[in-house]
Amino acid sequence: RDFQLNAYQSVVIEDDALISDRVYISDATHNYDSDKPIKNQGTRFLGEVCIKSGSWIGIGSVIMPGVIGKNSVVGANSVVTKNVPENSIVAGSPAKIINSKSLSN
């Protein structure tokens, strides 16, 4: 419910990914020029989003360009602005790794 997906060029959600309520996923961003009103500046493609299989995106999260690694968890209300390694748990705003099996290997 209340899921928003902005796919200007490339958003990939692989099989078996779970996406909770109120999640926002976007491969775009707003332009910014301090000399113009924000409403006149438009938007642009920023980069590809890829949510790998087995991942879980927690309620209220924001996913910006990058890769959510296979079997990773994004904690509730997190803002993901960078790649998330496989088998990791990230949380916060901005999201940070709080547990990762891939880092201990």
C-alpha cells in the first residue's frame, strides 16, 4: 500500500524481493539551481536502482539509485543512498550497515 515507484530509465526488482508499505523507490532526483524557483527546475535520471532477489525493504523506506544486494534487509524508515552488500542489514537515515555476513567472509 502507498508504494511509489519513479522509473525514469531503470528500476529492476528481482524475484522474491519483499517491499513493505509506504516505500519510495526512484532512479531520479530534482535539479537544483539556487537562482531559480524550485518548482521550475524539473527532475533528471540519477542512476539505476536494482533490488536483488531475497531482499526485504522495510516499511516507510526510501531507496535511491544503487543496488540492494541479494538477501539483504533495509530497516524500517531507512533512507538508502548507497549500494547495500549482499546478506546485509542496513538501517537509518542515511542507511548504514548494522550487520553483514559478506563483510565477515
